[in-house]
Amino acid sequence: MPFKSLLNRLLDDIPGALGAIIIDWEGEAVDHVARMEDYDIKVLGAHQGVILSLLREAMERIDSGTLEEVLIRTGENKTLIAPLTVEYFLVLTLGPQSIATRAAFKMCRCVEALRPEFE
């Protein structure tokens, strides 16, 4: 499975990217690459699973379609979350200088490359 190479390419393609992690439905890391502490990216990834689950439930209740991507902006960083399947998702953490739209485009490409590995 080429997870590490795809995640490394994702970080290399996005200036200011801090980390990318694939998480399963239980909040466990499948694989990750980071320019931050391993523990921090794993904790961040696990917590994003809770957010993704709650948003999915809300979207289902209002019959809004399938959740494709989530962007969370804080004072310092940005976090993108994208489902790979119902059970797996990708989290990308960006520093303050990163351009979220460029990162979203690159992440979408990475998701397309990763999905076949999870189906």
C-alpha cells in the first residue's frame, strides 16, 4: 500500500503543510507523515473523526447529500478532513501561511489516489 509515498507527496506539494494522517472509524492512525510531533498529529486526527461523524449525521438528517470535505480554520492553523470511505478518512493540517484552496485541490487528488486502496 503506497500510503506513505502519497502522504509525503501531499505535504511536499503544499507549502506550509504540517501533517497528513489516515484515520479509521475508531480514531486509530493507519498511516501518517508529519512536520510536527507524531503524538500531536495522532491526537488531532482522532478528534477530527468525532467532528466528521457529527457532521455526517447532521447532513443525513437534512438530506443534504454526502459529505465530501470539511475545512476548519483557527487563529493559527487550518485543518482539512476528507472521507476516503465510510470507515476511513484523511486529515491534513496546515500552517498559517498555507493556502486552503490549493491544499483542498491537492488533498482531493490524494483522496482519489487513496480510495482504491480502501475499497
